[in-house]
Amino acid sequence: MPYRKEQFSNGEIYHVVSRALDNNLIFKDINDYYRGIFSIYEFNNADPVEIWKRRRDRMIEKKKEKMWEVGSPPVSGSQTIFTADKRDKFLDILVFCFMPNHIHLLLKQIKENGVTNFMKKLGSGYGSYFNKKYNRKGYVFQNRFKDVHIENDNQLKVIFTYIHTNPISLIEPGWKENGIKDKEKTKAFLEEYKWSSYLDYIDKKNFPSITEREFLTEVMGGAEGCKSAINNWIYYKHEISKFSNILLD
């Protein structure tokens, strides 16, 4: 997927978007979404990864939750959890959101060239799975991901809201231009949308081991602050156009 000439700096935070080639779908069914979840976890690792070969060794049944060593168990209904974290991580994933044809990530680099290497590994790894499953060839993602450097807490708050409200377009097409018609439905939808980090930020355990949330939770004012930021946007659509330089579609 991605080759980048620019350098990313350790300790800095970046909003990253990777979109499907020709605006195709990246996730066609629930198994693709789950594979995406495992991919952003497993490929955040400088060591070699054979994700599906190791799958049975990396997961246990929910009934064995007492063996959990990283974070908390997933939401009810999920049958898998990650075992102890022994990765040599490229970066911290602060926020994520999966959409049918693109991925939003908020990343803090912790290893030299971490963002570039992670995105390259993610693109080739998930792309290989996708091509094999759907009997296709070629790139799955566009060959260059978009990125922007986040420089302060105000930008962090805006990007937190922006990424986590992206799924609204799945039930309210054109909401950014025309507003949200059913605000209560939208609020409830986001609080049940499984394929983002929002649930974990509002203390609804979903995929807790994917994200590092302590820093951003403090910036947002705790779980209630996270929820308020999203709800204020839904109900009052606070102006964010002045932050357009950090918003990647």
C-alpha cells in the first residue's frame, strides 16, 4: 500500500486515512471487519507476523476470560480475546474507525519509521487476505495514505469527534451538508457501532486491547467528556471548519 518520503517523528500524533482503490469496499462482511481488527493489532509489530496461522494460539474462548492479560474482555457476544501482549510495537493506536471503503486512524509513533512501516504491513497483510478471499489480484488500498500532524489538544478533541462521527453517513447520507434528521437514532447508533474505538472510550468494552486510551481520555475529560463531545456535535453541530486542515475525508 503505502510508500512515504516524508518522515514521521517519535512521540508525535498523526491522523491517518487509508482508502480503498477506486473507492471499492474494504469490508464486505462481518468477517472482514473482524479480520481488520486483528490486522491493526497484529501488524502493529516490528517482528514477523503470520496472523492467521497464529490465530488459534493468539485467541481463547470467552469462557476463559480469567486468562485475560491485556485490558478487559470484549463486549458480550464476542467469542475471542487477545492473549498477553508481546509485540514490538511500531506505534500506539489512539483512535480507529472502520468504514466500508476506508479506515481512519489516530496514531502516536513510538518506533522510528513506525507509521510508515505499520501502514505498509497493514496494507500488504490485509490486502493478501482480501485478495485470496475474493479471488482477486492487485492493490486493495490506494498506494498512498493521507496523513496530517496533530499539534495541540484542541486539534485532538476535534479529531476525536470527527473520526468517531464518521459512521453517521451510514444511516444519514449527506448529514455533513444537510444536518442530522434523527438525532436520537444517530446517538444510539454510534453507541452501538462496533467497528470503532468509541465504545471503549465510553466504557462499553469492545476491543480494549487495540487502543491506548489513557492520554486521550484525560484530554477529553474522561468517559463522560468523550460522550459529551460526540453528543454535542450530534445535537448542536459545533463549528469545526476552522480545523479543516486536520480533517481527512
